[in-house]
Amino acid sequence: MHLGLEGKVVLITGGTKGIGRSIVKSFLDEGAIVHFCSRSQDNVKASNDKLADAYPSNKAIGAVVDVTNPESIKEWVASCASQSGRIDVIIANVSALATEDKPEQWQDAFQTDMMGTVHMVNAALPHLEKTKGNIITISSVSGRIIDFTSQPGPYGPFKAAIIHYTCQLAHVHAAKGIRANTVSPGNIYIEDGVWGDIEKRLPDLFNASMAQNPTGRMGKPEEIANVCVFLASDKAGFVTGSNILVDGALSTGVQF
């Protein structure tokens, strides 16, 4: 399917690892201009070097950004718009992955997952109004079901809040031509990611979680990226305010 994303300018937070890394590559495959960020200078440099080799004809531009700092993300968004002339798509992907019931973990999840998303949206909205652009947020199946991350802990509640916030954005900005959708991954296996780490350190938890997947496997990061690319395209022109589960039927509740 030709998605018509050539030359579109896409901003992605947390773009050097895991799902974010796959989202960056998928948009580059479509011919988009991709700006991504990370808090780590080493990760940004390594990603810039690898992407320059893998996509010599495409533009991938990494930067060091602290999404918990509203000024940092505001400056980054403005810089991306200045460099590339416009902003068509933003993807709020970064997460603190905080699961422990400790005050500092709740605060970290709030500042990173929730406010990092809000800061990015607020900074980008004036640019998205000009392009009738797209907002995509990355939540999780944990925002919809009570799973192993709930002890209780902050991960699920803030992922749920992101879904609600994104639906608000869709309704408030629909008349301006801006679409907003959430993608909620299930168990996504990445060797250097969360499930790869759990497989090594907590094999019993890994095996129990694997057994809960009706498909008999965990998802691949590119399967999340493919949904993001579709949502960003005009092929999804009437899709807004939706939470798209990509979980291989892991969650058993009916989504009305």
C-alpha cells in the first residue's frame, strides 16, 4: 500500500531503542523526514550513525532531549520545525517504565509518560494546525487491563490516562483537521528491551507471560510501527479518537 508519507516531517520521542527505534525505521522506509530524541548523547550518536548508513538517501536527525523539561522539548520541536520547514506527525513514545509502588516512581512516570506527552503536544500544536497533522501516542495494554505491572504501580494508570488525554485531543482539535490516536501494544519482544531482560532475569515470569498470549508468541516492534505509519497516513483519514490495541488478543475485555 502506498501511504503517501514521502517528505512528511515526523517527530518521535524515545527513538533510539525498542518500539521507538522501529517506528523511526518504518517512517524512513516510507520516505519521511524523521526527527527523534533520547536523553542519552551516546544513544543518539550511535543511532544517527547507524541510520545514516542504513538510509543514506533519507533524513534521520537525532537530538538529546529531556522530555520531562518543558523548555527542552519546546526548543527541540521548534528546532525540528525550523530545520525541516514543517511538522506533520508527532509520536509520543517515551516511557519511564516505572512499575514500583514508590513515590519517586509515581513522580517519574507522571513527569515522563504523562507530562512528556503533554509537553510535546503543546509545543507541536501550532505547527500541526498548519499542516492538519497527526498526533499518535503510545500507551500499553497495561492501561486497559490489570496485569503484572499492577502491584499497584504507576505504569498502568498513566498509560490509561494517556488514552483518555488523546481522545480529548481528537475531539477538541477535529475541526482543525488534526487527528489523534493511541496505539496500545501488548507483550512486544525486543532482545535488548523489557521482555528480553525479563527472559534473562525472571524466566518464570517470562514463561508465564508468554503462555498468556493466545497467538503463542509475543509481538514484534515493527508490528507496532506499521500501525503508527498507517495512522499517520491519509489512508486513516477518518480514524481519530481511537485506541488501537496491538496485542495479539492478549486482553480479553471487549473494547466498545
